[in-house]
Amino acid sequence: MVKLRRIEGSAAALSQRIGDPQNAQRFTVNLSADVGTELREIAMANRISESSIVEIALRQLFRRVSAPALGAFLRERGACLRRRS
């Protein structure tokens, strides 16, 4: 059993917001093939949606790392704008 640390409310409150169609926004992202494959494998093995995995992972990341620190970390590793011209 996985133990989750409580941050800003209960895990039940968080789970009620995950995937709620009334609170959802659609994002289209490009992922490398290896990350996409791993995401799909985790989703299939655990019978959960890819979008739930991404949302929960991002929520955890945003709670643990400040926006300036995250921005610096990402830029140091080659993150950039990926807009079509």
C-alpha cells in the first residue's frame, strides 16, 4: 500500500478533482517516444488514464518546487518554447 503525505487537504478531496469534466481544460503536448511509451504502459498496467497520471504528477511537482526553481531547472536541461511557426 502506498502512503501519501497529506498536503492542503485530504487525498479524497484531490481525487474528486482529478479528471472532473467540469473542471477540465484540454492541453495537447508533444512527448518523446520513450516518455509516451512509459506513460501508456503505466496507465494500462494500473487501469488509469494518461491524463490522470500527468495531472497528479504535475500537481506533486508544482507543490514541491517553486516556479523560479522549476523554470531554471527546465532551462538548464534544454527546455524551450515549442511553438509551430
